Amino acid sequence: MIEVDGLVKIFSDRKRGEVRAVDGICFEVNPGEIFGLLGLNGAGKTTTLRMLATILTPTAGTAKVDGYDICENPVEVRRRVGFLSGDTGLYHRLTPRELLNYFGELYGMDKKRIDDRMEELSTLLDMGGFLDVKIDKLSQGMKQKTSIARTLMHDPQVLLLDEPIKGLDVLTSLNIIEFIRNSKRMGKTIVFSTHVMREAERLCDR
């Protein structure tokens, strides 16, 4: 479950002074629910998700993930969250296989679980043809698939998905949409951001 109460994020800008990127947002997301953050680019969607993922510290307000405060218990929050935003978390000198092994070990997964999970995600995302190619040589769509696989590697209970099908081909997009729906059926808590109304209508409960 996610509980957000009055989150505020203010950035300082030399030219514009204080920029209020997020202004007192409040919402709750229950297990087995897909909550949509819908808005234009620059509306604060990514900033909100980055705060929930403990990458940014709020200026004011509170938020909890599965009962853990994002400021007081960031390590526990990170164990429960899978955060996707662009190519965040990609190390371009590694291959996707090396990257997923690395993140699997970071999350304390044993070798068999890492190998099994990598095979599952490779099939889901059709990554077999580039698992052993350096990430800096991949197309944007391939990098997006790698980012998604990294996000899902430890099978997190809470998914923070920032435009997850951006840059993907039609078939992979459909596979990801079905995966998100299956995750909902499995009781996962999902926040899905997009600037496309049709995507929100198709996937989100509210």
C-alpha cells in the first residue's frame, strides 16, 4: 500500500528562483490497484515517483510504502519498490545480463533465482538477442526493455512505473500492459504515470 499526504518538492533555480514541482499531492493506492498519474510533461509526475522511490527527499509532507516512511525507513522502502524512469539504473559499460546479475546480487538473490528470473524477464521482453551486447550499443527500445527488466528483477511488491511503454514496439508494449494487469491480479500496488489519456483509461483503476 502507498499513502501520500501533502507531498511537496521545491527546487531552487538561479533564473526562476524557487520552483514548486510538486505542491501538496495526496493519494492512496491499495494492493491490487493501478493508480494513474496523468499530466503533461513537467507536471511533477516523475518528481512524485522519485520521492516515493527515495531518490529525492520531499520538502514537506509524508509518504509511506507498505507502512514504511520514505524518509525514516528508506532502505525498507527500496526493498519493496521497483522504480522505472527512463534509463535510470543502467550502466552502459555492462551487458543486460551483467546488469541483471549485479542487481540480483544487490537484492540478495541466489544464483538460481537470478538465472530463473532473468530467463523469465528475457522471454517477457524478448531480450534474448541482446542480453550479451553492451548497453551503450543498444537502441532506445532495447535500453527501455533493459530498464524494465532491472525494475522487475527482485519481483517487488510495489511498482512505480514512469511511462513504462515509452519507446517500445507494439508487441512489447502489449506484453508489458498484460504484465502490469497480471501484477495487479497478483495483488501488487502499482502507480503508472503517463501523459496519454488513452493509456490511463486502458490500464488504471483511477
